[in-house]
Amino acid sequence: MSLTEIKEQIPDLTADERLELAAMLSDLEQDSEESFRTQVAARMKAMDQGRKLSQEEFETRHGELEARGR
């Protein structure tokens, strides 16, 4: 089956099938990237060491970034 044929059939999928397809493609991409796993491990370690935001801090920073168009 060609990529074109796959693309043509996607609109006929149910919402659940499209979500499953998106998750599968995401998993394939992430599994193939060693750097992704390395980045996640580094971020988890930083969070374990206290480098994280509260919900309030996150919302404040998010609002500031949105105000700047980022």
C-alpha cells in the first residue's frame, strides 16, 4: 500500500482509529530516537532534583509567553 493510498483512507477512519494511528506513529518516532529517551531522562532527573514549576507558576509563565507571541 502506498502512502497516497493510506492518506486517502484516513478520513474514513473513526475518531478512535485516528487516535490509535496517531499514537502508533508517535510511538514509532519516539522509539527510534535515542536522543528523545536521553532528553526525557535528563528532564526527569532535573525534576527529581526540584527543578519544576507549580501549576500557578506554569500558568503565569504561559501567560507571559502568550503575551509576547510565543
